[in-house]
Amino acid sequence: MGSGSRHARIELPEGSWWDWEVLTWDAGQFRLAAGYDLTYHHGLELAFGDPLFVSCPAMFHDPVFRVPTGEELARAARQLGEEPPVLVAFEADAGGLEPVSCLVAAQRLEVVHGTVLRYWREDTDPGQRFAPWVRPPA
């Protein structure tokens, strides 16, 4: 196994994190957004810096984060040529009959807590930000 804490179960801040979706995915970052209803805003993001391997659906519900198994860690190390600095494992409801097993390997992970609006409004509260696609009206 690796050095324990790098592959520990993620501890999420208090909140209702039922709805999840991929917010951003490119060579530099893989970012998951979560909330109780993603229509107007989300309140939590898992920001994986420099993702190395991602296996998860685009949208899912109610993930249960856990410590990666020895087999998952060994598979990631084989596929990547070395043990990844961050390896996150979870089971989630993706709409099928059984939960789907998900795995994300990356160089870094940051848990970002705060309201992110998914629509334009002029009167934002301090600390609020907008989702990447939100723009002021032309």
C-alpha cells in the first residue's frame, strides 16, 4: 500500500451533497461539483489538479467515498508506471441497478466549499462565484 494519508477516504464538509456532476475536465484539472440540486448553484467542488486517470460517470448521486483497495492502488500504479500522489475511490448511484465503482488519480486534490452560482445575477454575496459558463447579459 502507499503512505496512508495520500490515499485516505475523503472527508467532506457538512452539507447536502447528493447531486454530483463533472464541471471541468481537461489536461490541467478534473473538477466535480456537488449540491442538493444543481439547477441554480452548487456548494462543493473536488478539484483534482493534473488528473492522471479518471473512471466515473458524468453525473451521479450520493457517492460513498472510501479508501482505495490494494488492488485499485496496484492497478493504478501499473497503468501509470508509479503510485499516484492522490487516488480517490467511491461508489455512486449512476441510475443503474447497482452502484458504480469510481476511481480518480491525480497529482493534487483540493476540496473547495462555497456557493457557485449557475446563472447570472448582479447582486452576489461576498465569496460567491459563478460557474465557468455563466456570463453577464450582452
